[in-house]
Amino acid sequence: MHDTLGFIDEGEIVRVLAAPASKHAVEVRAVLAKARGLAGLGMEDVATLAAVSDPELLGEIFHTARAVKDQIYGPRLVLFAPLYVSNLCANDCTYCAFRARNKAVKRRALSQDEIRREVEILVDQGHKRILLVAGESYPHQGFQYVLDSIATIYSVKRGKGEIRRVNANVAPLTIDEFRALKASGIGTYQLFQETYHHATYQSVHLAGKKKDYDWRVSAMDRAMEAGIDDVGIGILFGLADWRFEILALMQHVRHLEARFGVGPHTISVPRLEPAIGSDIASSPPHAVSDVDFRKIVAILRLAVPYTGIIMSTRETPNIRRETFALGVSQISAGSRTNPGGYAEAEANPAQSSQFQLGDHRDLDEVVRDVAAMGYVPSFCTGCYRLGRTGHDFMDLAKPGAIKLHCDPNALSTFTEYLEDYAGPETRKVGEALVGSTLDNMDARQKEISEALVRKVKGGKRDVFV
């Protein structure tokens, strides 16, 4: 079934992909020149870049992506942790360990006390931002379980630490349920279509509500109608041709922009990873090479320059490092993908995890690595508290003005981490980075940033502009 809203037009995608995509340097460079204007790219532009294989031109794509990212986001990388509260699921998705008919998975839904313990551990590590994740079925409380879990997360206070923003990745909801989710105080609602290719979608979703393509693809419309103006979309790369997927994703982006005046706050780019009980996850039908994966990140940065790109711990440390410069602006760190995984201190227990991890490092090691590369690890949640979401965020992000707020806030929250949680080596690397970053700021921004850093060093917390 094709989506009744009609904004995923497979015919148009096929037409664009079938057209001779010019690989001539002059056409590619014209697209890159357009991208440097920060106005985004059209489908034909994206197809032109996707067709590039020449190493020199590919290098130019990567260079342009880095320039665009630097212009809009500056040197910061936002860090968060996923919190899996349940792996109960009513769907049967062939690529996922949580699928209903998978008998190899040990099912578990955390109690509120267990969730509190997980959060205490994350707060003690230094996290300030959590992505709540749940399988698409809940204990006897139903959807109220999600709302209760969010309230529990926000209730945890540990010394100078707390979780300041919960984002949520849960099953598509009705408009009334989305209103309740909004009222719970979430930041971003995140949901992946997994694949926009209709035939593939039907072939990998065998049972459950998720089998309904229309219900899922229209979830962001309902979320935004309900007042959630920061939404995150994504593709599970490996199920269908990645070129088709990014063009379909562009159609979804343009639909949201046309209907609501604002596109997605984030785009996630997970690749299929092995999962217990899933053959397709171990042998993706359209596996994406590392080169193509880097190209995907760069193209998305150029096509939707204002949107955050999220890189999870599915990927190895090396791949994650390589994509920071190409457009990634948010990363998870120290992740566990099984309910109770933080308290149990197991890296990736196969019997209850959604997929295998590629990066097993703890938060402090990731922070140290990121800082050593010259990126400022940011734990900032200031935009959510100040209402810089939706239209207001995009009005700042599109011209690159958001970094005038985010760069000082990144330094203040990074300084919090260094003061309260960092190991000695990380603190040494981090303080050197704070100093060099301040030295490279213009006078006004440096003055603002130094004032925030002084407040943190003086004992204040959660200071931001």
C-alpha cells in the first residue's frame, strides 16, 4: 500500500534515479556551490552527488560538508545516552531482535524503581540528556508506562547532576497521546520509517501495527499537529538501496517543511547491525559500504544543513570519528541497548539487546577522544528550556546563528562535566580545549563564554544563554 498522504512518491524517485546523473566535475561543483549557500538541495542535486565515485570529487563533497557543518554548528558535538526501558514488542520486524516471534530474546520491562537506578548511573557518569527507547508494546499500564517513565527520569537528582532533557523514541501515537507526550516535557520525538521503499517495507514488517506503512509515515504529522515541534526521523540503512532512501527522506523533509513550515530537528543514520534471531540483520540485502556511508552523511549535511545528524554506537569508533567532520552533530556514548543494561554493567548481553554495538567505550573515554580531536563535547539542553524549538530554532539554525548560543553553552556544560565527572586525563585534555576554543572566539562571544565558565567553576550549574 502506498501512503495515502502521497508525499512519498516512488515514481518521482525512480525517475530521478533513472535520469543520467551527471558525474562531470562542473555539474558536481555547481551543486556544491549551491550547498555552500546553506539553502539545501533538491532531489536532482542529491542524485548528482550520490552518483559521484571519483576520489577527487568525493573529497570535494566531504570538504564542503565540513565547511557547512562548521558554519552552522561550529566545533561542538552533543552527547546523549539511550535508555531502553522495555523490549516488549507486538510487531514482527525481521531485522530486529525485539520482534514478537523471536523466542531467543529475554523479555523485560523495567519497573519505575529499576528505571530510577538506570538514571542514577547515567547521571553519575555525567549525562544530561537521555533518549528513552521502548519496544512497541507496553506493560499493563499501556502508554501511561511511557509517561510514568519520563516522570521518573526527571525526578532523579544526584549531587550536582540530573537529566535535563528526555527525548523519546516510542511507537507512533494518536494526536491525543502525542499531546500527553508533549505535556510530559520531552524535547524531541524520534521515530524511524526504517525504509521508505513500500515493497521492502511490507516484506520486512510481517505483523503488528508497524506493518501499516501509512500509520508510521504520518506519525510526524500527528506529532506536530499535537504541538511537538522538534521531531527526529531516520532510515535503517541496508534494507533498500540507500540512494532511493535518501531521496524518499528528502520528500519527507520537504513535506514537513511545506505543511508545518519546519523540517525535522534531527536525522539518524543507523546501519543494520547483527541482532539475535535475525538473519537479515547479519546479511543486509543492500549493505552500505563505509565509503557510501560517509557519503550519505555528507550529502545529508549539504541537503538539509540546519538539521542535526545523529550517529549511534552501532558504528565503530573509527567510523564515528570520520563522520564528525562530514556532518554528524550528535552522538550517543556509553550506550546499552537492553533494558537494565547500565545497572547490570554488561557491554552487550545478546539475549536482551536490540542489536550489537560497534563502540563499547564509556562516556569518559568518548569525551576525551572527542576533545582530543578538537570538538567540544556539549551536554547543553538550553534551547529546550528557552523555547528555541521548531520555528524559533530553525530561524537561528538556517543562517548559522544558532552557534552564537550553542558554542558558549557547550563550553559551560563541558566545563560542568570536567569539574564534576571527568577522569584526570580527560580533564587535562578538556581544559586545554576550553582554553583554545575561547582564544579562537570573537570578542563578544568570548566574553559571554568566559562568564559562563567562571560561574560553573564557581560552583553554579545549568547556566546557559
